[in-house]
Amino acid sequence: MRSWAPGRIALGGTAAVALLAIVETLVALIAPACAPTDADWDAAAAEVRRGFRPGDLIVAAPAWADPILRVHLGDLIPPEVAARMDDDRFPRVWEVSQRGGRSPEGRRGEVRSDRSVGHLRVRLIERPAPTVTYDFVASWREARVSPPAVLQRKVVEVDQRLRMAVMTQPVAGGPVVVEYPHARLGRVLAVATGLHDTWARKAARGTVTARLFIGDRAVDLPETTDDSGWTETRIDTSAEDGRTVPVRLEIRSAAPRERYFSFAAEARR
Amino acid sequence: MKRLGTRGLDRLVAGLLALFAVVWLLAVEGKQGIGRDEAQYMRAGERYWGWFEELGDNLVHGHPGRSFATADIDRYWSDNAPDHPVVMKVLYGLSWRAFHRCHCTGPTRWLHPIPVRGRHITLPLFARESTAFRFPAILMSALLVALVFWFARAWLPRAAAAAAAVLTLAQPHLFFHAQIACFDVPIAAMAFAVGFAYWKSLRDWRWGIATGALFGVSLGVKHNAWLMPFFLVVHYLWMRRGDWRARRLPRLPLAFVSMLVLGPLLFFAHWPWLWADPVGRARAYVRRHLEHEHYNFEYLGRNFNQPEMSTARKWLRATAPFVETGFTVPVTTLALAAIGGVVLARRRRGAPVQPDGESEEPVADRASWLRPGADVDRAPGAFVLLQTLGPLATLAVPSTPVFGGVKHFLAAMPYIALSAGVGLAALGRAFVAALPAADDPERNPERVPLTSRDDSAGRRPAPSTRQRLRRAAPLALAGLVCLPAVVETRRSHPDGLGHYNLLAGGFAGGASLGMNRQFWGYSVLPMLPDLDARAPENHGLYWHDVLPDAISMYKRDGRLSLAVGDTGFGEDGIRRSQLGILFYEKHWAKYEAWFWEIYGTTRPLFVREREGVPMVTLYERPEIARRAGAR
């Protein structure tokens, strides 16, 4: 049997390190050229604009490229879309990707077109999407709050991501009630909650409990904490589909300091 | 011409390595922006210079005591106190005073933190004032490179020692910090100097005194110095484990006595701010760092800004120094360091690290507090391991603020490079040994025909190709393993903080992994010409994380027009602005929301990116663009 002499191991080790050094050097030299250029982005943007329809969602993959995407297509991505509650309502998704990235928004549905543009790839994905029968954020002016408290529609930051939401603050000693008297429901009511602002989440630890009343039916939402992020709950409202009912949200916190409770909700069919 | 001996040649190589470091850093520092902290240290350094200037005046006028009155001291030295001691800041101030090209009496006169009395007479080495401030930090980086070579040379052949020195500097994150007027590479250099002196003190009492003096200087550089004794004590106790086995206490060595005595003395002597109330102010300084707030820092997709509460997050947080090291040090360096670690671990007691290296055989029969390593093997493997793991482990404690990332454990990096040098030397030696040796008269004289050993005149014959290969192989290998580190470092500049290695996938890979990209607003510099050109809108410029001191320095350097404005901080700053920038860090997301709401658009005018990864965004009010279009 032929044994592995120390000399062979040494040669093998040296060769392996030398090969690693060569590969690392080549990658360092070549990798910068693999990044998309401005021309790639311009061409990708032109491709999207050719087929874009109002109501389409445009996303970057990986998501960290989103600011560059908005340089080129930001006029088609208003704050309501960029800071969306989730992507369910969008029947068509344009995904501009690089380096083999895939977006969560582009995972379901059928790919209708797929084109490589330089170092970018543009895919159009179509998928079934619900109709939104009532958008609680867009309709925030219809809401009443008691006792009188801050209630505003705002781009909030929850878990370092931006969301268009309605923001209010719990108060000591009792619930804050936000009521939408005329919400037209669908089959599902999707509700998302979270605490706004990194610094507020750092400064305080209080939790917020929320209970949703759909007509007379009460649904407890998950507790909102510093670490719970943007938590979505889907409530079956088949029984109320097509009806206009009052929807009330009661929030409480034993430690309300610096708790910027934010929520978004959509009734969907 | 007189041939250099081994020591002379080593000194020459050390000098050339240091020169290489200075030239490389000076050649590129101008492309790297000025961060929040650096701008403050420049300001403080200049203010400290003001005290010396006034002291000179008081001496001339015969009342030097005025400069030592508490009010006078505090007027200058309370700047950036109790945050940091002043050794480096004083050097930054002195360097600025000595080496800037003076235009201080011109329009930027009002941007100085102390009154400008007249044109400064200087040796105008540097066109930019910021370079003059940075020069001492660059010299400290060069000193570190030379020290690594010097230390490594006791263990390793010249080529491997030189490679260790190059690999110390050729790390993107360390290189970033090596050129700026901060303290992180200076304290890494001092930590290495203290470790080096301690190591030498184990067999030479003179270095014991030097250890204390260097430790005292370190205490004046940055508070990381507090940790140095712990790592050294653990090594010392391990090295003298025979004493424990013999049930006797190891003697307190001179090095530690020297550190105990000279450390505090030098610390209190060097910092005038302490003099008014040494105990109270020293306590304030210590508390400042023991109770330091947790800034925001992104690691593996999560934002860390406070001590973790859950066990899972604590564990995740604890991995940060190790994962960050694994993702930022060039991979070839890491591979060699791992091999070096194995070599050090397998070394037999008493044997040198490499066959031609310094012996670890005891040189005395009995221990002495003056030479406490003379009668034992000094445990070089344990020394390197502790100096490497000590800083990393400290930052792995979940309650330690995580902000700053790699800069907080840079002291480990020279030892990783040293270990890489050990690995390289072992590979080189084994490789040479494995080469065919049939005609090598040095390795195998009996197999070489007699006629080829000496010619008729008694001269050695010219070396054969194989002999040349044998000699050139270690040098070539050293060059080859340094190549990726140098290329990777060059690639990373000037955004070394956002750069990640081959394992992580470069800038893009780091972003996908959710690793920190930058901090403290340095990365705006490449955008300055564009911002400067956008007059008059730039009169209402929102600077986000670029602090006024940095803006002042950009103006003093001539990189920004004096008319460029600063609308202040936060939401109100954006409301007042016409243009604004935003740095991409996870915790700044809220600021982008303000831009969207206040400017009414999600569309940036421009994004400064590295290899496709956003670093800084420029927003402009849409009405400006519309007006420009109408024009």
C-alpha cells in the first residue's frame, strides 16, 4: 500500500494554499466587474416601464438593492407601495434581480417574462391576488380614537423596515380604542402590528396587547413587543363578507412610555 | 561595499516594510472620508495644541503657572474628556501644527476650534490639513508592521516574517482604521508593543522595565489598554504551570511590577485634564467606558443596540467577533493562520517555533523575577493564542457594546498575521524539503559528485536550477500568499468597513448576510464634488450622520465650498433642507421615511454604491428638479 509521506502532505498543503491565494486574488480582481452598471439599470428600468400597469409591484432582489431600483423606477413606487403592509394585494410583480437573488414577493405565481439585461434579470410574475374591500390605513380619517390620543397615518419603522401604517400611543390606566364605523369586509381581514422606532424600542420595554372587535366578535391579536417585529394575523371573515360593520381595535399597555403602536389592516376578498 | 549582517539586513527589511506602510497609507488616505469620531479627535488635537501655544506665550512672559491653573487646563483639555486620553490626540495636533500647508488666515479661519493668531510657519508636507492630522496614526500603523516583522523574525525565516508584517496591514478592515486619526490601530500597535516587550522580558530584565513604560503609553492611547495585563497574566500563569504543580506561587515578574508602577504614573502624568481632580476625573473616565451606551450595529441581519435579553440572542451576539473575523480577514491569511496554529500546538516543549528560530530551551536552572522565563519554555503557542483570543473573547461577552465591529478587537489581528507567518514558514520548509534534492550539495553532500563541489580554484560552483528553486520557493510562496490580501485590501478601499472576504462574498455578500456596511458618516467623501456643485440648493443641505466637525474639515481641506450649508439634525433638519443625504445602516431606516414624507417621493436622485451595494443616498426635493427642468 502506498502511504502518504509527509513530503506529499506538505506539497499538497502548499499547493492548496497557493491555489486558494490564486482564486482569492482572481475573485477580488473580477468580482467588481460583475456588479450591475448604470446602463444595466437603465435598460432594466426601460424593460419594466414597457410592460408596467398601475397596481404592479416592483421589487429588487436582493432587497438591499432597493434604493438603486428606486433611483431608476421610484416614480412608479409611491410610499404606499414601498412601505406596503405585505405583497398579497399585488397581482403582478416585477422583480429586478442580480447575482442569482430571488425576492420573497416573486416566489409564488407564474413567470410571464424573464429577460437578462446586462448583470440584471427582469422577471414578471403573475399570481392570483385578492381584492381589497377596505384599506384601514388609506381610510384612517374615518377612524375615531378615544380617549383623544395621537392617531396618524405615517411611514413607520418596525424592525428596521418601513411600513405605511396608522400609529397611535397607548395611555396609562385604560385602553385606547380606534374604531372604524363602516368597514366593508371581505373573506379575510389581514392585520399587522408592530412598534415604531428603533430608539423607542431601545429606550423602553413595555408590551402592548391588542384586541380587535369585528362587529361583536372579539379577536385577540398577538402581543406586540420590542422584538415581535411586524406581526401579521389573518382573520376569517367569510361570515361578514360583503357586509359593512364597525371594526374596533383596543390597545393597552401597562408601560406605555415610548410605545408607538402601529398597525395596518386590509379587508380582502 | 560592506555586506550587511543578519541584524543589519533585518533592520533594513523592517525599515522598508514600515516605509511601504507609510507610502501605501499616505497614497490612499485622501480617498477616505472623515468619520464622526475622527473629526472630534482632530478638533480636540488642535485645541490641545492651543494649550501648548499658550504655554509658550506664558513662558515667554514669565508666568508659566497660568497654563497650569485648572480653568486654563479645562479650557483646552476638557475637549473630548472624559472620553479618551490624549496621547494620540496630542500627536495629531502637533503633527497638524508642524506639517500642514498653512492657509489658516484665509476664509476658513473661523472654522478652527482655537483662534488663529497669524500664519503658521510649518514644514508643509501635506496639502490637506486632515492628512497632517492623520500622519501620526499612519506612523503608528507603520510601527506595527515593523514590530510584527521584528517579533516574527525571532521565530521565522525572513520571508515568512516579512509576509506576517504585510498580512497585518493587508486586511481591509484594519487598513481602513490604519489611516485615520483615531485610536484603534494605534492601540493595536501599542498592544503588540507591550506583548512584544513582555515576551522579551521573560528572559531579559531590561525589557521588563520597557513593558511598564509601553503599558503607560498604551493607557494614554485608549482604554483597551486596561485589558492587556489580563491576557499577559494568563500566559504567565500557564508558562509557569510547573510552579503550581510544585505547590509554589509563581514570582511576580519585573514586567508586571513595572506595569503596576509606570502604568498609572504615565497615565496620570500625560493627561492634564486629570490633574485638577485625579481620583474623581479618573473615576469619571472609567465609568464612561464601563457604562458606555450601546450604539446600533448590524450583524447577521439584526440590529444590536442594547444588552441582549434572550438566550438565543445572547449566543448570536457572542459569535460576532469570531464570525466578523472569519468574514473580514483575507481567507488565505486565515488558512495560513490555522496552519500556524497547528504548528504552534504541535511544537515540542523546548523546541523553537521553526528549526532556525529562537530556542525555547531553558537558559537558566532557576527562575528569577528579573528573568521569569529563563528556566522554562515560554509557551509561544499559548502566548499567540491568548493575544488572539483575548480581545475576541472580551467582545464576545453579550453585555459588551457591540458597535464598531472589528475595530474593537484589532489587537488580535497582528497575532493572526503572526500565526499566518508561522504557517507559511512551515509550509515553505516542508515544500522545500519535498523538492527533489539529488544535486543539492548543502542538503545531500555525499550524493553530489566530488568534482562538482569545488572547482580547481576551491570556489563553490554556481547554484543549479534546483538549488535556485529551493532558495526562491519560500520567497515566491510568501509573495503569493500576500497577493490576495493586498489585492483584496486595495479593492475594499475606501469602504473597508463594508467589505467582506471571499467566504462572505465581498461587498454584495456582506450586504446579503446582513453585515454592517459603514458607520459614522465617513463614506460621503466621494460624493463631495457633486454636492459642492449643486449650488444654491446645497445651502440647505441635510448631512445626516456627518457631524459639523467633519464638514468643517472638508471645508478646511478645500473639498467643499464655504457656502455649503448644514440644516441640522433629525426630522427638523430634513424639513429645513433642499437636498439631503442618508447613510445606509439598518437603524437609520426611520430617516428614509422622513425623506419620503417630507420630500414626497421615494425616488433618490443618486445612490453612491460599491459593487452595486448602496452606501449613501442623495435625495432632492422634487420641486427643485422640476424647476431645473423648466430652466
